[in-house]
Amino acid sequence: MLTLLEKKICSGKKKTGRRGMDLWHILVPAIVCHAGNTNRDELETHANYHELVRGIMGVHATAFIEDEKVEFQYQNILDNVSLRMKPYYRRLIIW
């Protein structure tokens, strides 16, 4: 699945511009969105505040590093998860 995402998203892109989302940070919320039948607002809440989801994504923060907490902007989630993952939902189910 990550190989499919890499071909679709990363091909021909340069490492410039604003910080985006890693492939893993796109895949995990996409699965949560599809499995939980969530909307984009709920998905943003899960990605930024749900400790289990953030732990799976590898961006959970402890009390010691709260200043370094990774947060995902609504537009990044919309662009990367909602729009790019739609063609792959059927493959996620089969996978």
C-alpha cells in the first residue's frame, strides 16, 4: 500500500515548500476515516488529539515534549488524505 501511495504522491516532487504529511501520516488517517466512516472534521480531531491514533501515526507527545507536538492542519488532511486516498479505498478493503 505504501508503494502505491509513493508512486501516486511522491513521483516527480521536490523536497521544497511547506511541510506536508509523510506517507504513513496519510495512510493511518485514511484507514481511520474509511473504517470509522468519519467526516473531515472528525478526522482532524483524531489526527491531532486522539492518543491511540497519534501513537499509531508515531507523532504522540508526552508531557515532557508537549512543545514539540506535531499537529496536522485541516487543509493538509483534506489535500492528502481525503482527496488522494479515494481511489485506493477499494484496495484497502481487499488488502
